[in-house]
Amino acid sequence: MLAVLFVAAFAAAARASDVLEFTDDDFDSRIGDHDLILVEFFAPWCGHCKRLAPEYEAAATRLKGIVSLAKVDCTANSNVCSKYGVSGYPTLKIFRDGEDSGGYDGPRTADGIVSHLKKQAGPASVELKSQAEFEKFIGDRDASVVGFFADGGSTAQGEFLKAASAFRESYRFAHTNVEDLLKKHDVDGEGIILLRPPHLSNKFEDGSVKFTEDKFTSAKIKKFIQDNIFGICPHMTDDNKDQLKGKDLLVAYYDVDYEKNPKGSNYWRNSKDVLIEFYAPWCGHCKSLEPKYKELGEKLSDNPNIVIAKMDATANDVPSPYEVRGFPTIYFSPAGQKHNPKKYEGGREVSDFISYLKREATNTVVVQEDEKKSKKKKSEL
């Protein structure tokens, strides 16, 4: 009797999955039932698929009623997998109104999938109807792209919405047709403004950039965004770290908070310890250091009071009192002593940096465990 109850309970648990299962026979008829759906094409023997499974299941449960998640076993349903060009596992694709909208290239953790798909589920561009809504929208930690259009049915707004749709998973968009908002932001008829978040404010660039092309086309708007979205001081997170490759001038690794302080530092709050590398893009030693320096940033990403940063010294004026005569040059700037940075003269292995920071840092240094990072990297394969 107990065995029967166990089998029944196991079967019920298996049926309770919030991930839909599609087959060759029903894929075409069911995929169109969803405005937005994420589909995983997998093979039961695939190790990466097995590692993704619990994250995918958890995301499906959290997104229930918002966005559906489905899966297709390609070993048993080769026709549909062939139709969508599946050549490796797992392959994840986003479908809108039954049509293939492209590959999913977001995070592969439950939190990452949920965050990514929630952005996909809403409108590509949020309509702003008041100054209060505008202020709330631009107050986010990420940059904002806002279109101002006197005529809501204009070609310019249509092109803006096309660009927003193309970039919806990467950037934040809003638009408004409110006359008072156009006047307040000096927009005559139509315009686009890219606004960088206040916590990344610095003295080397403006907090906002206006689209200056005469003709509004989605291609020109997309180029404008790509050229200006990150600025010289991008905020690196798990969601955007791949987009930042090769584009950085001054980079903060992971969730670092920047803010002007009254004593003139435009890089970091005075309460934070800062390790900064001044580098040149052509420098071989800098290139050799890069993976180790990035690993250092990842290992220390749990520390709210330590900033690991770098600056392209060939593209920026090096601020006083830093002196750079060769590359890479590394300084440690202790919290409360930004006027008196210390030149780093130690070794350039990750362990050397960590030992130095444990000795010099104002606050206790917490090093993210290698095992935790290993699991995270594997989950993102």
C-alpha cells in the first residue's frame, strides 16, 4: 500500500511541472496560443540541459501567468528541432505570437531568466503621461532612452518603437506625447534623449545625450543608442557584461554604486576602498592582466565597500594625484583618503591582489568561494 502511495505521489509531482512539453505533433498548434513563450530544445543525455533543468523549472513556476516556458525533447521530436535549426543543446528560443523571434541569449539561472523575460513581456517602450512618471522611469539604475513626440502617430515615433522593439531585452525605453514634457526637455516636435543614471555621474561627460540626426530611422536610432548607452563609466552586471566586452573606458565590475561627493571625487563614494588599474588598449602586459583582474572583480563582487575598476589612460585625462608613466599602473585609494592613493607594487596574480586588499582594506574583505563561482559559470554554459 505504501509503495502504491509513493508511486502515486511521484507521478503527481512529475505532472506538476510548470514547463509545457511540446512535440512534433502539437508544436505548431500550441505555440500560437502564447503571445510570448520561451522554448528549450534539449536532449535527455545532455549535461548542460540537466544543469539547466532545475533553474528552468523554477523560472517557469515564478513566471506562471506572465510568460510561459516550454521544452521539446529533440531525440523524440526531430522534425520541429530541425525546422528551427537546432544544432546543439540546450538551444533556447523566444517565440512571439507563434513566430520565432530569435535565440534567447540571457542568463541561464532562475533569477536571470525571470528578470529577462519580464522585460520581454511588457511593452517595448513605456508610455509616460506625466512628469512624475518620467522621473520614476529615469530613476532606475540603468540608462534610459526616452522619445518625445508631439504627434503620437508620427513616422518618427514609429521608427523609435521599432528600435525599442529590437533592443527591448537590452535597454530601457519610454516615450511621451505630453506637450508639457516636450517643453520641459526642450524638444521641438520630436526628439530622443538618452539619460544616464545619476549614480554614474562624472565630470568627464554629460548625464544626457540628444539624438541629433535630421531623419528618424530605426537604424540611426539603434546606432545612436549603441554609441552612447554605456558612456565612459559603464555599470557592469551579469545581464550586460557580454555587451561591455571591448567597449570600456572606466568599468565598475558588477553592482558598484558611483556618486559624486562634495570633495570633488567623481568616481566613487568616499566610503569605498578603490583598486584602479590605468591601462592602454595596445599594452601586452595589460592584456595579460585582464583575465586575472576580471576574476578579482568577480571574487570580490560580494563586497559593498570595495570597488575594482580600470581606466583607459590613453583616452582620458588621469586625475590628480594619480601619476601614470607606464602600463599597467595600479593604485589603491582607501576609503576616506581619496586625496592620498597608494601605488600598488605587489604581484599580479589574483591571490596577490586579495592578500594586499585583506591587509590594506578599510573593511573586512569577503572573497567569493571558487566553488560558488564554478557552479555559476557552469550554469551559464
